[in-house]
Amino acid sequence: MNKEIFSTADILLPDGVDYKKWSIIACDQFSSEFDYWDRVQAAVSNEPSTLNMMIPEAYLDGVDIVKEAGDIRAAMEEYASRGIFREVENSYIYVERTLTNGQIRRGLVGAVNLDDYDFSGKKASILASEGTVLDRLPARILVRREAPLELPHIMAFINDIDKTVIEPLSEKTKGNPPLYDFDLMEDGGHIRGVRIFGSAAEEVTAALLELAVKNETLMVIGDGNHSLAAAKVYWDELKQNLGKAESKTHPAGKALLELNNVYDPAIDFEAIHRVIFNVDHQDCIEKLTECLPTGNDYILRWVSGENSGSIGISAACIGDMLTAVQAFLDDYMNQTGCRIDYIHGEDTVSRLTKESNRLGLILPAMDKSELFATVAGAGVFPKKSFSVGHARDKRYYLECRRITK
């Protein structure tokens, strides 16, 4: 394994700001719940915040992307010029995130080498977990092309059943002063981060190298697939104009993310459900039932207004079932002009489908043991197959890193 696949980084953290207002949930959450983002905006007001350095997907269809990218760049440059950031050099950050259910999810913030990552289906040390929706990339690429900084909500998994890389840091960092330690907004739980550097960082890298010997695929991206794909596309574009030596050192050749062990007890895979808007729910259900192989391997539930039901599906694995459902929906959307949104949480699906012209499909969750086996063997899951935990437990924007010279 190349030692640079996952490495320490020069990480920027805000200084002298209200961390609760600074740290905002990932842009792809609550994409049909404008009231959530209205509350966030009201809470942030005019304070420094990562809200000013990202575009919530809830608003993506109604904004001028070119203007938004310029505004994001301006906000980043303003924060940097005001001296808001302090740099934590050549370090990892060990993260303990207290989730909404009280469990603690352990992670490690560092930088991946984008040349070791692929989302197109080729073999690589770092692989996407789900199919990439290509029309979701241009806006993200434009923002990254304009931005002097990156701020990640990406989470990657390692297949570390013996818990050799991240878990030992819990004991080793006891008593160490935290870089940050605060409650996240909108009932997002609590987060605490401790610096890992010097010999401690070298031990982490060595443990990861040992793990790589056992796993051809070292990492699978769990959350933020499209953000990392956009970073990859931009890097491939940028490095065409760089010399070999500069390509090795340019900061845009890496991407900051949080590494997690798929066997962490606090890691749960939640299904991402579908809500279909402007649809004849009876027609859709009838055609979906005709299209899918019937059986009892997996159960797909549906709800529309006061109506509900279920469909039994035959499939060799959950990836095959999800692929069949998504292929039908893509074709049905093209034929009828309906719109599909991807929703976290059954309660949200029920709320959004109270109107009769909407249909919610409630998908089964995936067992975590299926992740690496499916991705390394059969390939990526279809788009929006699963989520890491509940919506409010998703990663919040917090750390930043320079991606320009």
C-alpha cells in the first residue's frame, strides 16, 4: 500500500467563534425539508459559519450556481483574511461523536490521495459504495474549482474486524486536551476531537498499512460519494496542467474525510427511502409489481395518503434488489415526468406522502457485513442505497483544509 493513500494533513479549525453556529450538517440532508434549513439560517444569523461555505441541496434547483460558487469563495477568503482559522499541522484528528441514541461513533479525520480512488467501477484502493449520479457533479465541481478551501462531510469505511486502527485511540487519548468539544445544533448530538500527531500518528499509519495487506480494497466511501467524486474529477482536470513533481505536492490532489471502522458498534446502515411526487400511485405500484421478481427475500413497503401495502421481492442479495427497484424508478420517471427525492427516516416519508399524488417506497436496511463483499465483488450499489445512521447523526461540516497553492 502507498503510505499516502490516507495520511495526516494540515487541518484548519475556527478560532474564537461559536462552534455550534459554525458546524452545519451535510448539504445533502433534509433535502425536502425547507423548515430545517430556515431554522439553521435563523440560528446562524450573521455569525461565521460553514453554512456560508456550502449549498444545501434543498435549494440547489433554485439558485444561480455560478453566483453561489463565487459567494462561497468570497466567504472562505473573508474568513481566512480575518484570521478565523488556526492550522493544526501534519496531524490526524481522532473524533468521538455522541449520536442521538447515546452511542459513541469513533472516527479519524485525515486526507486521502485522490489518485488512489475510483468511482467508475475500476479496481482501486478506495472505492465508491454507490452509483454516481453524474448530473449531481457539475455544481459540486464548480464550487470546488472556485474554492480555496475544502470542508468535508465524507465518511469512509475500513474493514477492520479486529479493531486495530481507530479503536486503540480511545484509550491512548484519555486525558488529552481536545481541539473541540461541543454540542451540535438541531439535536445533532455531541462531538469531541483530539489531535493525533508525531509518533502517535505514525502508529496509526503503520496499523493502516498492515490492514491494507489483508484487504485489496482498503476503503469504501460510505457518505459523501458525490462530493469525493467531484473532487476526483476536478483533480483529474487540474493535474493535466501540472508537472509530475507539482502533481505530487499540490493540495488539491488529496481530500479530507473521516475514516470509520465498519465494525464500530455505533455504525448502523439506514435505508434511504424514495418519495415520488406528481404520481398516480396505483399505476406506479401495479407496474412496479409486474416488473420485479416476486418472492420473500426482501420486503418493499409503500405508502400514499391513507393507502399502504407491501411487495415481496426475490433477489440473491440486497444490492440486486436495490438495483432492480432503482432501474424501474429511473425508467418510470423518464416515462411519466414524475420527480423522485431520496429521504432519510420512515417518519419523514409518511409526512411527505400525506398528499394523494405522492408515493413513498420504504426500503429494507442493509447488514454492514454486506458492504465490502458487495463493492469489492459485484461492484457499486445503485445510487442512494443506504445511509450511515439517522439523518441527524450525519457528519457536520467542521474542519477545513487548503486546496490551492
